[in-house]
Amino acid sequence: MWDQVRVDHGKEFYLCLYMQEILSRHRYNLTRQPYLQTTSLRNLRVERIWPEINSRVNYPLKEALVHLVDQEAIDMQDNLVKFCVSNLMCQVSQIGMNRVVQSWNAHRIPGRGIPNDLAAGGCPAKVSEDLLACASVAADGYDQVLGSSLSRDAAFGVDPFHSEEDRSQAEDEFAVAFPDMSVIFDSVVNNNHNVFCEALFCLLTLAERYV
């Protein structure tokens, strides 16, 4: 449990601050306020990771996708294409995100130390998992307690599968063709879009077959 969360006044933090307030009595240092909202005059240290994420994850994947659109190989107005692009991009980008976070946590921050070393002792205040609701349940609680509504995740493209069995079959066949998603990511970040394109067209073919 964090003793204190510090953020600016962006709306994207509302649910985080709600949970921090709800669980505030479980903190180690109860003399501090659960959170602080301050005017963002400059990026906080953790926000400086975004240029790294863009250059190492987002931009290479975006370049591969833009290339397909420019070549008119895919129609991004088609709901099936939207769904498959979103599905593949999320899985591949997660690999890159995990790598960036791991490398960030292993590097030295001047005047602070290495995040992995700083976290080695664990958090002084721990809470049981049953107190940490999943995002949708926490959002429902926010709506009920505060009488306000949060924006929920929006779907990019409509799920084309009519049954869980059809979806599972398509996913299994895709996993046979592309058992290691990291291969797709590695090729993209090394300016080779071929594997990414093959994976996307394979996913589109399977989706069309099972819908």
C-alpha cells in the first residue's frame, strides 16, 4: 500500500485516488494524506519513461501499421480489421512494455538508486488481495459511492465471434502458427515488418473463417 500517491489534476487518476482513499487506513504512515493533487509544472520522474516507451514500443508498431494502411493492404474502417489489429497490437506491445519496465527498474536513477534494489525489501504496509477489487468492480463502487460515472474501456472494433468456442478455436490455430509473440515484436523493432504482416493476415483469415 502506498503511503501517499502524488498526481496532477488529470481525470485519468480518479479511480486510483478513490481506491487510495478507501484503503487509506491500511497504510504504514497514517500521518500523511493518502494522496496529493498538485499542478503539473513539469513531468514527474516516472513520466520521463514515456519517450522510452514511444521510441522502443509504440513508434515501431505504429510504423508497421501505417505502412499497411498506406499500401491499402487493410481497411481500418472495417470492424473485423479493427478488432484483429487491436487484438494483435495489444499482445505484441505488451511484450515491449514489459521489457521497457524491466530495464527501467534495473537502471540507476541519479540520487535515488536502482528501483529493483529499492524495492527488494518489499512494502512496509501490505493489504490482502480481497481488498483490491478488479477495475470494473472498483469503478462500480466509485459510481455508487460518489454518484458519478467513470468512462469505461471502449472497444476498438466489434468482437466478431458468435461463441467462446469459435474464439478459442481461432486463438488455438493462431498460436500454432505463431507460438512466440516476441518474435513478432523483435522483427518490428528491427525494421522488418514481414512477420507482423503475416501474423495480422493470419489472424484476419482465422477470424473470417470462424465468424
